[in-house]
Amino acid sequence: MSETSRIIAATQAVSAPNYAPLPIVIHRGDGVWVWDVEGRKYLDCISAYSSLNQGHRHPKIIAALRAQANLLTLTSRAVHNDRMGTFLATLCAYCDMQMALPMNTGAEAVETAIKLARKWGYRRKGIARDSAEIIVCRNNFHGRTTTIVGFSSQAQYRDDFGPYSAGFKLIDFGDAKQLEQAISPHTAAFLLEPIQAEAGVHVPGDGYLDAVREICSRHEVLLLLDEIQTGFGRTGKAFAYQHERQAKPDLLIVGKALGGGVFPVSAVLGARALLELLQPGDHGSTFGGNPLAAAVGQAAVEVIVEEDLAARATQLGARLRRGLESLDSPHVTDVRGRGMLLGVQIAAQSGTARDFAERLLERGVLCKDTHAQVLRLAPPLIIDATQIDWLLEQAAFALQ
Ligand SMILES: *Cc1c(COP(=O)(O)O)cnc(C)c1O
């Protein structure tokens, strides 16, 4: 029995089967590469769903982790620590926002934004207590808590997990008219992803987010953007909404790459007047804003800026996209996305995206299907042109 089979069997014996991982066991990572326990090397085009924009074990981030680990790791928010303030200042400057509330996972940050929007609805907009509505999009992905899956339109995410929280209304993504029609005097907020990544990398039409921003402002509805997957340079800008002219949200929700590929760090950012609505005791998290997370998060943001990873995503993402298109594969019906977040649509008669992910795996490329017919390619943003060209050579074989 191979080392790989042995570890997978031992893991499956004790691990709840809520994932179906590719049949490899990763042991080490460095930059864009990971190695499995058999010593095989792979180019990581999953990047933990865009959590590894800075690559595996970025030296600056690991140095920050080590230095902080030698000083102080956790205090809880019962006292101040000397790292959180500088981290949040760096993050606010990067996000062009006044205040931030640190959490850990993405789903927690989304929950935080929902709480903020509701409190704002009651205290500022004057919505009657317990009747606030938040509009969300079909095919959304905002995480896995019970409140969040309650407004998922994906049966598998949602069925069997009810009863669900009330107060959410679904509309189609990409259709600003539907937003305008769905708004009522009870509407506190509109929550959406600027690109629906999990749903298969769906980019809305040009002008959609600008129109959404205008409609929200006109109806006194908060715009909540979930940039957990699209943020920190992934799409070629700091945040995906910046591809539009004036789509700045009221609350910006970030996570994933904010943790620098080390561990979960998330946050909600917005204007002081909004964030101030949460008073002591209203909300919290034992680990949120801990000094280790603050040190890692600060280094993670600094690497994005210092290495101009957004510009790399634009240049090298275009190279990857052009390369994929010029393969002219009979199995590919569409290549879409923005920057270094690409979706490759696999023709139904050619098999599933999972089949192609496994073919790529054999050639040393780690990528995964998102929904049955879409392969998502999202390598670390530190990838270089030679590595992109190597990836294209492997794709040429796997997609022929
Ligand atoms: C991953 C993701 C989340 C959830 O983040 P977790 O850290 O897994 O809780 C929420 N929204 C989007 C857009 C995501 O990609």
C-alpha cells in the first residue's frame, strides 16, 4: 500500500466526510509549488480558494509569524494588545475605509456585516424592530453558517439545515432592475459578491456594480460587498469593485488572503459612523484581532502592496487567459474571469470538470472543479511568466 493510500484511509476513518478531496496527500509547500508525500511536485492553482495570493510560506509573512510567536500570541479582547491597532491601520489604508472589525473566518465576517446592517436598519433608517430585510443573489456563496446557508439557493448547501433565519430575499445576480424592484421600506442592505466565484466564476456585465451602488444610495440601502475571494489583488485591482467607476461599498467584507496563507484572518470595514453602531458587548470573537493574527495580517497586506500583486494578476492573468483560449480545446466552451481568477467551462459532452482536474493533477497541476462543468484556475499571484507557460503546456495535454 502506498504512503498516499495509507494516509487517506487512516484520515477517512476518523474525518467526517464533508469533503471529497483529490486523491493526493500534500506534505510541503513553497511559493507556487506543493509536494505530496510521494515526493511529486504540483503547481498550486487552487491556492486554498485565493487564500494564498502571496504563495506558500512567503518569507516575510513567516518571519512576522515567528517574531510574534516569540512574544505574544493571544490575549482576547479583554485587554489591548500592541499589534491590533497597527494592523487595522494598515488594513484600513489599503481598503480606503475608516474603521475595521477583525474576525477570523470569512463566514464570521459576513455574519458581522449582517448584524451591522440590521442594527443600522433599526437605529438609523428606522425600520421596525425585527423586520429588516437583506437582499442577496441567487447562486451566492457567503459561507456555511446556519444563517448564511439559509439564504443559499444551492440545495445541497441548504436542504436539511433548516429552520432558516428570516429576513433575506433572493434576486438574480447581474440584474440591477431586479434590485430596484425588490427594495422595500424594510430593506436594510444588499449583500453580494462582485464576481460569483464559487458559482463558476461569473463576472457581471460592465456597469452593474455602479448601477447597484446608485440604486442603494437612492433608496437608503447599505451596499455590502463580499470580497473574501476576490480581494487583495486577485482580480487585478485591490478589490474587484474597483474595476467599476464608483461602486465603493458601505461595508467591505474581507478574509482568505488577509491571513497570508497562514491561518484565518477576516474583517469588516466601513465608515466610522457605521462601525460605531456596535457598542461594547454587542458583538465579539475570542480570537478576533489576536496579536498573532494581527502580525500575520499586516505582513500579508504589506506583501500584496510591496510586490504589486494586483498588477501581476492583471499581466500574468491575461497571459494565462490568452494561452488557454489559444489552445482551442474542443472540450472548452468558455474561458472567463478577471485578473488571476479564471473559470474554464467544460463542454457537457466532454465529461465533468472533475475529470479534467484529475487529468491536470497527473501532469502536476493542482486545480479543482467548482460546480460540475467549471474548472477554476487561481494560482498564487507571485507566479511568474515561465510558470504560467509551463502550466499552459500541461493544460494543452490535459485539455486535448
Ligand atoms: C470562502 C468564502 C467565504 C467563507 O469564508 P470561510 O473562511 O470559509 O468562512 C465567504 N464568501 C466568499 C465569497 C468566499 O469565497
